[in-house]
Amino acid sequence: MEDQRRTLSAVSRLSTWIAAMSSVPPSDISGKTAPLPGQSDVPIVDVRQLVGAGREVILMHLGEAYRLRVTARDRLILTK
């Protein structure tokens, strides 16, 4: 039950973020430093916006769940 609640919370945060970002041009995203070569129109996302106060978030892609986790050494691990 707890895992289900955390997943719903993460999905809710992600949905809110996607809705907000869909109306923001990439050049207006806070925290953006410099565009990567050839990728000036790619949005930059701070992982903290996805995981919130936690250390992981479930991402849904084509009906499949993927777990994005921040490790103790602040590395990112994406698993299916």
C-alpha cells in the first residue's frame, strides 16, 4: 500500500511538471546553464523536481514502469 501511495505521488508530481513544462519555452527553464551542442530546444529538467523530497520516482513509458533512483553518491540509476 505504501509503495502504491508513493508511486501515485510521484506520478502526480511528474504529471504536474509535464503540464507546467508544456507551456514553458526551453529557454525559460530555470537552472538552465548553457544548451548542449545541437540540442538547444531540448528541455533541461532538475531531477529534484521529479523525485521531490524522496530519492526515487517511477516513470511510465509506453505502459512500462521504470524506476529512476538517486544513489547515496548522488548518481542516477534507471531500471525497468
